[in-house]
Amino acid sequence: MIMRFEELDYQPTAMGDLTLRRRREPTLDVDVFEVKLGDEFLMSSLFTVAEEELAHLGLAAVAGERLDVLVGGLGLGYTAVAALADPRVSTLTVIDALPAVIDWHRRHLLPVSESLVGDPRTSLVCDDFFGLMRRDIAPGAARYDAILLDVDHSPRHQLDPSHADLYTVEGLLALARHLREGGVFALWSDDPPDDEFLVTLSSVFPAPVAHVVAFDNRLTGGTSSNTVYVARHAA
């Protein structure tokens, strides 16, 4: 019998049981890395285009050199590694609330782990991104040229109810304080563009854009899509 599934790690968390597994996808003859939280699938290495485009689209909207970038949500690491591919990135801070996820990369369990942790520009930080955004900015505290966020399924569908306040005007104003003038906030979403959220976003950031990122779904033979919101901080 051929073993199709291998559990690489299992950790109980406050949000549910977190599982990293590798499986062989026979229809494509590839190894697939998947993350589950409880019974819910969070991410798969089969579908990384939109995660990478979160970095590409977000950083394309940022002017200047020697950029300081903050990524909220480490996951499989594809957004962070895509950001590192931009030579203008001087520092990359990646925040994840789950110590196990950071440990996966430090143990080189995932395909991009070595590239990520081996880059001297990278700092992996175990913290609550949403809590960090709520905190007041102390004099001399770090501000960023770009904040790239991929944690929740969408502004309407959060992994944890405590995240919901970020997607309000008050929450976005708090986040904007962590950006430098002209800095960019970019957000991944599994849902189609949300007109109501765009109105909320435009209350804080002038002229935000919702990019639809389409990609081939190798399992269905069709096309799937995600959304990447990009918003620039005016002042």
C-alpha cells in the first residue's frame, strides 16, 4: 500500500487543532503541503498564485528604495518569499500568532522555508498581528512602507471573532498609523471584491483598488480566483 498522507506536525491551539500534512496528489504526480485548523482547510501549496500576488501587487504600489515590510500571517511562506524577491526590500518582518507555524519554517518543513529563514532580511515574530495594530505607536517605534495581510478568509469571514475590528474604519485608522507616508496596505481575500468593504477602506485610504487574481485550478481543470485589495496611505 502506498501512503498518500504524512502528518508533519500537529499542535492544539486556542483556535483549534493545527495540522500540517504532506500528501501525494496522484492526478498531478506532485507533493502537496496542506494546513488545517480543526476541520477547516486553511491553505495548500497547490494554490499560491494569489498569495504571491499579494506581495507583488502591494509592493508595486510602493515608491522608493530600502523598504521595510511587515507581513501579517506566515502560513506556507509564499507571500513572504515573494516579497523578498523584490530587491528594494531592506527588512521583512513576518508576524504569526501560532508558534508552531514559525517552528515549521525554522525546521525547514516547507518548500520555501530555507529561502525564507536563510535570508538575513527576514525576522519571524510570534505575536498577535491584530493586537499589534491596535497598539499605540510609541516614539521611535517601527513604521512600515508596506503591510501585507493574509490571515482571515476575507474581511467578512474571520478565523477568530477578535479580528473583526480591523476591518472597520476605526481598525483601519489604527493600522494606518503603522505605515509611513505613502505606505501601502494590501490584503488577501478568498471572496470576490466586496463593495461595502471598499467603501470602508476608502474612508481611510484614498482610491483603494480590488484586484481579482485568477489562476488555473489544476484539480478541477478550470479557473479560480481570489481578491487582493491595495490601498495607499496618503499622510
